[in-house]
Amino acid sequence: MSTQTEVNTEVEVKPSKGIRRLKLVGICAALIAVGIVTTGILSRARAKQQLVTWTNEQTIPTVATIKPKPVGATQPLVLPGTLAAEVNAPIYARVSGYLHAWYADIGAHVKAGQLLGEIDTPDLDQELQQAQADLQNSIANEQLAETTAKRWTEMLGQQSVSQQEADEKTSDLVAKAATVDARRANVRRLQALESFKKLIAPFDGIVTARKTDVGQLIDVGSGNGPELFTVSDAKKMRVYVSVPQVDAAAIQPELSATLTVPERPGMTFTAKLVDTDQAIAPESGTLLVQLTEDNTSGLLFPGEYTQVHFALPAASQAVAIPASALIFRAEGLQVAVVDANSHARLRDVRVGTDYGSTVEIVSGLKVDDRVIDNPPDSLAEGDVVRLAHDGTGQTDGSMARAQHTAEPGHA
């Protein structure tokens, strides 16, 4: 009995130790599994948080800043202009006929009163002869009327004629005298026209055009038809330039400018302001400015194109920035600057002169402002921005791209 009991006891004890072992192994396996799962969850949560942080950082725009450049005491303004002779006279015909001869061709230097050409006027010549004959006839009639009136006046004193008849003879004399005056005036008119048969130079100058030839039919010119000759005095040149309205206020007396022409590279000519037309042309919005230039050297020609270089006085607070920094919005023209806390601030500005790639800002900016070049369209007041360059010289944009390349692999 005792032996059997001991055997049964041993049999009961062995299963109890195996179960405890199995439980221990199961608990360890469970703990290991929980640890693995927890580690994976934490790793993924950390990667997700890093991705969120990187994404948030990418929403901050990276911008490049520039420093406004102060504008000097004067600002350049280059505009196209046209050269014209100080005196230019197109010569038209005052009588009709045929060109008999011309004596000066283009480029000829002529003196005042010099003969340029002659016109044959057969019709005018006949009219003058007829007028002179009519005048002689009128003079003869006047003399006869004068003799008759004198005789009838004497007869009236002898009471051999009536007062009425004497008055009629006297009145006839007055009428004949008036006719003589009218005929004489007509002769003078035709003689004056005869003088226009000779085309003469009105002043010393150069013949710049000859638009007729021998035998050509000449009609009386009224300024609408082609001129026969053109004489110009180019010892002094007039320069006409249209200045935009924004710069019109800077055009002041005693202003000077320099001229350049394409055919004289490297040469400059000085011109002085004469006057302006004191009006803004509504079709172009410009002020017509007239300058004068001494051309005794003869290097400049009337009618040619020139570039006029003005040195206009600049505003005391004016600065220059690239045109790419301007923001065009409904609020008006603005510029974005970066403050000390890396926040964007929008400034309302006023442009003085537009030079194309750069513009002059006369108000709204200072020299020490950090202006954002090519600002994003979505940039708003107070937005946080990242400057394009750090202290090492590497751009934040390149650092962000490197981080963007590494993040997906880590995740």
C-alpha cells in the first residue's frame, strides 16, 4: 500500500512541473511579442511625427532677399529724340508756269538772296502786258476828263453851261482818276507776281531738297503740294523729345542733356533746354521738350534719330530695386520685406521711374530693408519665411531637398 501510494504521488507531481514550465515559456513568448509590437508601433509613430514635422517645415516658403540700392543725386533718363534744323524753309511756287532752269542742287551752300531757279510764266506775262495797256488807256481817259472838266468849269464862270453839266464833268474826272488808281494797283500786283518767277534763298543755309526739274509744269503752291526747294540753316539744331508725365515735373529751366547718334559712336553732344509746350499730350501722356545744340561742326543732320540722356534730380529717399520684387494686387503696388523675426511684411510703395529691369521707389522703402525678390503669389502679411542663405553659405532650399531625400528612406 505504501509503495503504491508513493508511485501515485510521483505521478501527480511530474505533470505539475511541466505545466509550470509551459506557462513560463508562454509568458516569456507573450512578453517578447508585446515588446516587438510596441517597438514597431513606437517606431512608426516616431517616423510619422518626423514626416509631419518635415511637411510643416516645407510649408514655410524659402525666399531670397536683396538690399535696396540708394539712388544718387541724379538719375539717368534716356529717351528717343528727333533733330531738326533751327530754321527750315520749304520753298513753293507763287506763280504757275514751267521751270526754266535751276541753279542749286541738294547739298549746295547758298547765301541769302541767291538764285535757286527760274520759272517761265507766259500767261502771267500776257496778263501784265494787258494790265499795262489798260492802265495807259485809263490814264488817257483821265487826262481827257481833266481837260473837259477844266473847260466846263471856265464855261460855268461865263454862264454858258449849267451847274449840273459842270458837276457831271467834274464827277467824271474823279471816276476816271479812280479807274487809273485801280489799274495801276493791278499792274503792281502782277509785277509783284513777276518777281516770284525767280526762286531765291531766304537765308544762308544748305539746300536739303530739290523736287523739280527743267521743263516741269509748276502749279501755285499753298503749302499742301510738294515744295520745289528746301533750304535749312543747320548751324544750330533743335532737339524734340517726348518726356513721360511722371518725369515732367523734373524738367526745369537750365536743364542740359547729352545726345548720341548711331553714326557717331563714342561721341556725345551737349544740348540745353529751350522750353516745353506746357501741355501733356492726351494720346501719348508725354510732355514735348525742345532743346538746342550748337552744330557749327556740321556733324549732326536734320531729321535724324538721336538718344537724349537726361540727368534728372532724384528724390532724397529714393532707392532702386529689381522690378521682379514688385507685387501687383488689388490693394495697389506693394513690396514684401522680412523683419527681424523672419516674418513677411507688405509695404505700399510708389514708383518714381521705371527703367525696365529695375525701378526707382520714391516712398515706402528704406536702404536697410530686406526686400524679398520674386515673392510667392500666396505670400501674406505676417507669414513666416525662411531666408535662402544660412551662415555656411548653403541654401535652406538645398538642405530641405537633402532632408526630403533622406526622410522617405528612413520611414
